[in-house]
Amino acid sequence: MIKNYIKTAFRNLSRNKLYTVVNVLGLSLGIACSVVLLMLAQYSNTFDDFQVNKDRIYRLVNSSDGAGGERDYTPGVPGPLPDAIKEDFSEFEKVVFVRNVYGTKLFTINPDSDKPNYFELRDERLAFTQQGYLDVFTVDWKQGDIASALEGPNRIVLSEAVAKKFFPDGDALGETIIYNKNSQLKITGIIADPSPHSDMPFEIFISYATIEKQVLERGWGSVDSDDQCYILLAENDNPDRYRARLDEFVIKNFGEDNGDERYDLQPMSDLHFNDNYSNYIYSTTNKNEILVMVFIAIFLLLTACINFVNLSTAVAVRRSREVGVRKVLGGTRMQLVLQFLAESLAVVLMAVMIGLGLSELMILYVNPFMQVALDIPWGEPLFIVQVLAGSLLITLLAGFYPALVLSNFKPALALKNLITTKHSGAFSLRQGLVVFQFFISQVFIVGTIVIISQMNLLNSVDLGFTTEALVNIRIPERDPDKKKVLKAELERLANIEQASLVYTNPSSSSVSVSDFHIADNAEDYYSSIKYGDDDYLDIYKINLLSGRNVHPSDTLNEVLITKNLLEYIGYKGKEEEVLGTMIKVHGIHVPIVGVIDDFNSQSLHDKVTPVIFMSSINSYRQLTVKVNLSSFSSTNEQVKAIWQKLYPEFDYNYKFVDDYIAGFYEEEQKMAKIFSFFSGVAIFIGCLGLFALASFMINQKVKEIGVRKVLGASVANIVGIFSWSFFKLIAISFLLSAPVAWYVMDSWLENFNYRVEIGPLFFIGAFLVTLFIAVITVGYKSFKAAVVNPVNSLKDE
């Protein structure tokens, strides 16, 4: 009997080739998109799941009152804090300091030979940390003594890839290398290459004792977001019980005046999702975005299943005589249901195979685009079981209702070809399903329009500085004299208009925060710090509101402050009066010599925060140059030649400032493309649904169309009648989708300090796009029916 079901199923599917192709296409697209989206959601949700102690690892994070009453957040800690935490919280199993090293790292191999080898590493991640790191975090250890590898100064652990790069022909363990020309380090361990699926992506570890003195000298008032503290709690310990004691710790070490300062224990499971705090891969994923991906996957699959239902019931009328004959010959309703479910299963299995193939192709694009490592586990038994279970579930979701409708036909009516929507009683349900499809489509379209509009806004906001024709050249932090020589050499080039030594751009993801005091006032204030020479304001076109610019200097002896810092320290509207006021920053008393206009020191997700600007040549790690873009190629070659003369051991690397700023919104740009793509898929599948319903209605009204034509109705009249019925469905879906789309996108826009307002035009645009596509789809089908000769429509066989 099963063999007969299968044979009959394929015979019927081959008879209705168009509907079979449309069904398989819709389902396979829905399955492919759903698989990729669910894999993306799972990938983001399982970061660092390989960490054995993940449930016990916490990061110490800070929040405090900033200017304007906003809370400022940072994962950075002062250098002395980890040791103080160890003393005051003996219950903590481990307390570990980690300093991420951003930017270029120079290593010298075989330094004593005639031809030492220089390696400049940019992408490989390096951390200064303590021995306890290897106890807290799961590291795949390969060589060396894991119990002492980072004990004491001048010790280094390398990943296998880095070790192979340094020593391609031999064993790296025990060798000595030079870091940044001034630290001689012994290789004490080799680890496996880190997983890309981690927020702790380090390939190189240098023992903390190597820089301990430098870290502690910075004191309690200096905080860098790359200096972080991780804590391992005991089994079953509750982090909430330390809340009050951490407040006491703040008062003890920062003073009573810092009562607004708060330290919290952030679970490791939150590192990848909390965008208040950065992580070491400088990328967080909003949990709402993961939920959105899951919902999109579910809705796309449901939309594809709805198409299957509509298309199957549209075909049902054409098979009414077959059902009547089967029933007359003794076929039971259960046998008919099983027959039609077998046909549905055949379609679903074809769609699943094609869908999985499409998803494999999509992954080839998604992996580099989203910077993930998705991989379909073809050989895993669990995956095969999931595919089979999913196929059966889709078969039941999409095939059970059409099977019931078909098996319910009355033999007498079926044999006379009198099955209509009136008798089937299913028309209103099909209308509801189409409304649901276009409800989803219009939410997607509104979302896409809002995201694109927000991206356009971010690109047009006045940042408070210019990025036009500015290029950043990465420079080694050492050799201050060479920095000045490089700047002077480049300024001599005809097509370089200006140059400035800087720490970072005015807007940067790397945040340096320091406390400061005003004159004899004991109150602590906090501000972001920006470092640059006396050409910084001019090259970035930052307005000087009062006073003067800093004088050329290699060291900190005077500062500029932003306008919003005036209000923060109680000098609102006193731009002239504040000049000459002494402040203590980095332990040095210096005068305020100028007030500059506010600018966005971070991305446009954040408020404009107060900034202190100062000079310090040892802090500069970039040279910003203003170039003539029309001759950039030849100028770049000249710059490269000068670079190779001054820094032969370092690679020459540059980046346009506007590209750097655009990088802040890379995730949003990706979301815009994802929304655009899946909106297109949803609309396409929705059009298939419209095609199905139009086919169903027209098949049921062939004689009515013939009668209308005989009575004088034109083709336009008939097309208009059918189009109007679908216009009502789209209008209903619009009314339902508008408030949902507004709520979802308004919640997303809350992540931005600068945001578009969602107005009526967003919804009108989505409605018109949907209406236009629907009119084309339905109009085509109804036009074909309207031009049929009424003689053929009205004849009764």
C-alpha cells in the first residue's frame, strides 16, 4: 500500500508541474533562510560555551555619573584595583588582570644574529596577564609547564600559528625573542590556536610581571578600557552577595566623594551581548537582534507553509473528480488523507534537500560577511534526526489541512464538478493566511526602510570634526624622535597639506578615562582623554571657542577642555573665566588654556561626553595626514618610501578616517542588508501566496467571468473586481503590521543617541511597495482569465 501511495503521489505531482515547482521553490527558500538564520542565532548565543568555568567567571565593570546626568560605563579598571580586590575579597577563588594590546606588535627573532628576523603582527591578539588566567579560562595547552608558564617577568606563551610563523623550521619552546625592541622574553608555552567563537581571542600571552611597575604607576585615577579584571567565584557562590561590599570597596579606595561610582560583577555569559561595555573582539550582539533572527526564521517558514496550504487547496478543485471516483470505489477518508500527506511529504523532502543545498551556498556568503564560522554538520546523527523530524513537522503543518479539505469532498458534487469555495468552506481561512503573509512582509519592509534611513542619518550627522581627505598611518609607540621626523618628512611632500601626531581619531572605540581635580577642590571628576599635538585642532577642524591652542610640546604642561565639560565642573557659560584654572590630571597640575567645541568622542550610539585634550608624544600611535585625493596613489608611494627608510622593520599600514568612522556602524549595515534580503524573500514568498489565492478564486469563478463578459464586462472591469478583493486583504495586513513595525523599530532606535523619527511616510512607502507587487501578481493572473473566450468558460462537459 505504501508503495502505491508513493507511486500515485509522484504521478500527481508530475501532472501538476507548475504547482509542484512553486510549492518546492517556496518551501526550499523558506527552509534555506530559516536554517541560516537559526544557525546565526545559535552561533551568537553559544560564544565561549567551551569554557569549563563559564558559569563562574565574572568581569568587574564600572559605571558612574557622567556629564548631563547620564551613566558612563567602562569595563576598564585602574591598575592597582586587582591587587586590592584580592586583599578585600578573599572568597574569590581567582582574580586576574588582563591588558589587551591594541594595534601593531613588533617581534624580533634571532636578535643576536647578523640578520635578525622582524615580525610585525597586527591581527594576532596579545594580552599581558597573570598565571591565574590559565586557571580561570580554558586554554588548549600543547607544550610547556602550564603551572608556571606566566610566573615572573619576561615570559611569553604563543599559539601554534604564531610559533610556526616565528620558527617555521624548529621548536619554539625555550627560545628567546624581543618584543617592541625593549623586552627580551622567553617562550615558556605553546597553546592551540584560539577558537574564533570566543570573546577572549588571544594568541599571545606575556606575563603581567613584565609591565607590573608601569601599570601600578598609573594609580587609581587612570582607567583604560583595555585593562580589565576577571574573577572566578567558588562553586555555587552567589555574586549578588558582594553588591554592598563592592560599594564599601569604592568608598575605601576612591573616597566618599565617589559615591556615584559603582562596580558590578558581569557574568561571562553577558560579555557578548551587553553593549554598555566593550569586549576584546570589539563586537557585541544585541540579544534582541538574536530574537529578531529567530522570529524572522519562524515567520519565513510559516509563510512558506501558508503558500503550500494555499497552493494545495487551489489545486484541490481540479482533483475533485479524482476524489469522487476514489470514494465511489470504496476509498476511505483516512486513505485519502494518507495519500495526500504522502504527496505533501514528497514535496517537503524535495524542498528540504534543495533548501539545505541553498543554505550551504548562502553560508559561503554569510560567513565572510558576518565574520562567523557557520558549518552544517552533515555527518552528525543528531542533525539527520533533526532534518527528518523537521520534514515530518513541516509535512503536518503544511499538508494536513489541504488533505482534510480534499478528503472531505462529497462524491456526488465532486463527480459533477460542483465543488466550490462555498462547499469547501475554506475561503476565509485562505484570506487570513494571505493577510498574515503580507503582515510579515510589511513589517520587514518598514524595518528595512527605517534601518536604511538611520544609516543615512548617521552618515550625515555633524560629528564636530571633519574626516575629509584624512588618512591615519599606524606608527610604533616607541622612538618619539622618529615620530617627529616622520611628520616633518611627510609635510614636505607637495600633496600632503597637513599632518598631526595623535593617539586616536576624535571618535574612537578605544576609550581612555582619567580622574581630575580642579585647583584646590578635592572633588573627583572624570573625563575622556584625547592626545594630540598642536596641529590636531586644525587638521580635524575642531572649533576653538575661547583661549588658545596648546603650544608645541612633547609632554603634558597645558590642556584644552570641551564646552560640555564646563557645565560638568560648574563653569557653564564661563568660557573666558575658566582660562588659566589649574587642574590636576595624571598627577600633574596644568592650566586650562582653551575651550573647544563639543565633538563625538565615541560612536553615535553614545552621548557626547566631556573631553580633556593634551599633548604627550609617548602616547601617539598614529599620524594623521591630509592628502590631495586626486593624486593619492602617487603620494602614497612617496609616503611608503619614507616609511621604509625610517621603519624598515615595520609594515606600512594606513586607513582613511571616514572608513574608520564607518566601522562603528558595521553591525547596523549588516542588519540593513540582512533585512533587505529577507524582506525580498518574504515578499517573493508572499507573491507566491497571492498567486495561489488568485488561482483558487479564478478557478472557482471561471463561469462567473464568462457570464460577466457575455453581459458586457470589459477585461479592465474583471481585473478590477479581483484586484479590489486583494486590495482589502493588503489594507487589513497594513493596519495590523503598522503598530507592530513601529514598536519593533522604535525599540531598535533606542540604541542610538541620534535617531530618525518614524513618520507616516515609512508606512505609506511599505504599503505602496506591497500594493504595487500585489497588483502586478494578481493583475497578471486575472488578466489571463479575463481574456479567455466565454464560450470555453461556459460550456459544460
